[in-house]
Amino acid sequence: MKLSTCLLIISIMIAPLSQVLGESGSDIDGHWAKDELQQWIEKGLLNGYGDGNYLPNQTITRAEAATLVNRSFEHEETAEVAFSDVTAEDWFYENVSKAIAAGFMTGYEDGTFKPDQNITRQELAAMIFRLLGLDANTDAVASYDDVDSISDWAKGEIGALVDLGIVTGYNDNTIQPNGLTKRSEAIVMIERAFEYLYTYSEAGAYGPEEGTETITHDVTVTTSDVTLQNLVIEGDLLLAEGIGEGDVYLNNVTVNGTTTILGGGENSVHLTDTVLITVIVDKKDGNIRIVVKGESEVKEVTLNSGAKLVESELDGVGFADVVISTEIVKDANVELEGEFESVDVYAEDILVEVSENSSVEKLVLNAVIKVVSEGNLVETIENVSGSEIEQANDSEPSSSGGGSGGGTGSTDDESDEENLAILSAEIEIESESNEKESFQLEIDGDEILVGIPEKYTNLPDDEEITLKITIKSTKDVDTMMIDFKQRGKKYATFEDATAELNVTVTGEQVGIIDIVDGTNLATFDGYIEGSTSQKDIEMTIYIEL
């Protein structure tokens, strides 16, 4: 039987107030590339000038272009630099070295690199063309009015990027190949190139045969018969409509962002030894089957369409929490095959089928539906009465109305779990330049809202923040588990009754957690090291009775 947990969520966002609420008076407001620029700011790839300005319309040099590409693609390999105008003391030396090693930049015949020379649009296009290893396509630029102004060596390279939508023309149907590249234009082109790099549009296997590769960007699959293997995806995964009725395979894949499934058929999506944190299923016709095998775990899946969820040859957790949302159309069908911990239904007038030899630990009905079960419904809670429940086996499901826990078959532990509530939550915070202060946190249902005073959001790199959060609940707490994230990406999960744990985010120690429980007080002690403006920290705390 899978353990049931009560979820208490603490979201801690430590960032400058302008980042949380949006830059006020920033020069990216209203800019055509604001979305891409904001993404880069949030990822720490684009640095401002201390006054909320990022100079998106400023032209960039060859050295700056190399730096932007290296940051985005996380190039680490270096090569020997032998240019007469680049020395080891130059700020750009390492990025020139990385650009040469990656093969997307070269020098000039006179032995120079010209690092301070402004880069043109066609030169940047050539860089990205080499970076992606594309085939030239001169036909794609033939329709532009200024095609004759494109250098012969660049026509095929620009054309290849035009064909992929990485380079687009201006409103007057020109490319302006010799125009100087603005910072915003470079970022948009690089971002589109990165998206192309991790968009899999041809059948085949992607990922190493041995070991594990980490992808820090979003990944998209647009066709069937694609296998993703041995990957950790820190961004989101999209299984797009282009998959059609075909199959996709995920083998030893971890997705720390959101996995959205729009395509796949009756055999569909196969997950083996795969961990998905959040899954959204939205197949238009509802004809999709998702199978988990081996050590797979899907922590939460939200069905916005009909689907069949199957656990087969499973050694792991499988599907933990299933939410059937109001987005599902009337008369849709949801089939469950396996052992499901929790199924929450919000959609009306649908059919939920539980297969033979399957079970649902807790079925919560928040709408009127029909349930046909050949398996075991351990507990059914009808928050809205009127559902039709057909139990094919001899056992009678325990049930209760309105979530009161008064139905038959409820155990003391289950009643305790349902009655768990947060009584109070307090935070203590201090830093070397700010005295300790404490205040009560706002409680909204089962969520605690944490606000950090702005004076803590822009400290020197060597200054620490210490914080302590104390949660008091109505029942004793046995264990606590913490998911630790930075800027929406999960880096670590810790679980213990009493533990002292080093927390590492992107290679930098940012805190020590000391979990103390066994009473009705759950305490988190930790510190954050370095400039907090670069650390958007979020913790999700799960408490078990």
C-alpha cells in the first residue's frame, strides 16, 4: 500500500522585489523581445547595469556574442588561443577560448580575432549555423528584397536559419545582413537556436547510451517513435500533437519541470525507470495510454482529457496523485490499471473505470460521475453526492460524505490525516548587517505564504542569511520530506526524521537543513550563502503522521 501524506507547502522566494513583481521602469518594458529577455534575466544569463536597465538596443561586439552563446549553451571546453589581439589578461579570453573549442567562431587571415568589433547580423547567423551543424539553404532567402546585399558566403547559412524560424526578416521584407546586431536580437536568435537544438522532430534515440546527460533547457518531441534515454531535463518536456497516434519512449529520464502530453495513441507513452514531477495530459480525442514500468514515479498527473493510466511490471511508486480536472469534456473516459494512491475528480458527467486487480486508496469525488470498478476502492469520499458507483467485486468500498471522515472503514490514522491542519507558522530571519526579527506567516488553507523583507534581497556575496521556520500543527509529525528548488528547477530531495544535510545548488553550498520532528512542531533551520539576488529558493515541505 502506498503511504498517504498530508501536504503543507511553503514557498520561499528570496529575490529583489523588482524581480518578483516585475521590473519597474526597466528598459525592457514594452520591448518586442521582453519575454526572451526576462527569461534570460531569470536564468542569470543576462546581467543588468544596476538601475533596472539592460540596454536591449545596444549593439554587441564579437567578444560579447561569444560570451552570450557560451552562457546559454554552457560551453566548458577550451582551446588554445593564438590571436595577436587576445591576451590571457583580457576579460573575454576564456570565452574566446571556448568559442574556438566549440567551433562556432574563427579568427581572420591576419591572425586577429577582432574582439571589440561590432558583429553584423550575417556574422551572428554564421556563428549559430556552425553551432547547430546545419546544411546550407540559399533558396530560403531568395524572396527578400535585399538578398543581393547578403554576402555570398552567408546566403546559405542565413537561409538555413530562416527556414527554421531562427532568423526572421523585418517588416519591410529585408534581412539587413550588414546591420549591427543588437543585444536583444542576439539573445532572441540564440534562444531560438537552443530551442531548435532540443526539439526532436525525427524518429530515433536521443541521449547517451551510458551515463546521464543533463539538459538545462526545455525539450520538445514533435514526432512519433522517439526514445529519450538517460537524461535529466531541468526544464519542461512537451510531447506535442505531432506525435499523433504514435509512440514515445522515456527510458531512465527525470523531468524536473512540467511534462505536457498532447500526442500519442492507444499504445502511446511508455515510461521506464523514469521520474516525472508534474504531468499534464491533454489529448484532444482522449485516446491515449500512458504506461509506467520499473522504477518509474509520476508524482502528480492532471488529466485535462480522457486517458488510460497503466502500471505494469512496476517496482517504483508509479502514479502517486491523479487529478481529473474540469477541463475534461462530458462523457470522457478515464481508465485506471494499477495501484493508485489518490484520485481527485473535479470533472462532471465522466466515466472512471478501475480495472481488475487494481486499487485506489482514496477516491475523492468533487463532482457527479459514474465509477465502474472491477478492482478495489479502499476509501471513497463524496464531497458532492449523486455519483453512481458500481463495485464489481465482493468488497464494499468505505465511503464518507463531505470529507468528514465519518464513513465506514476509516482508521484512526486516516482520520488523523484528514484532521491535520496548520495552527501557526513563524519565521525568524537575520543577516550580518540586519538584526534578527520574527513575524507570523500568512496561512491560506494548507499553504503558507512567506514574504522576505526587501533589505535581505541584495546583500554582498560573502554575507549569509539565516532563517528558521516553525510550523505548529494539530497532530504529531513523524517524518518530513523537503523538495529543494532554485528558480523552479529541482536540485535535491531530503527525507529523514532528524537529519543534518548539506544542500548544494548548481555546485554551490547554500544551506544546511536540520529537521526536528516527532512532536506537533516541525522546524526548518538553514542559511543561505552569497548574493540572494541570484537565488530564487523554493521549498515544498511534506509532513507525514
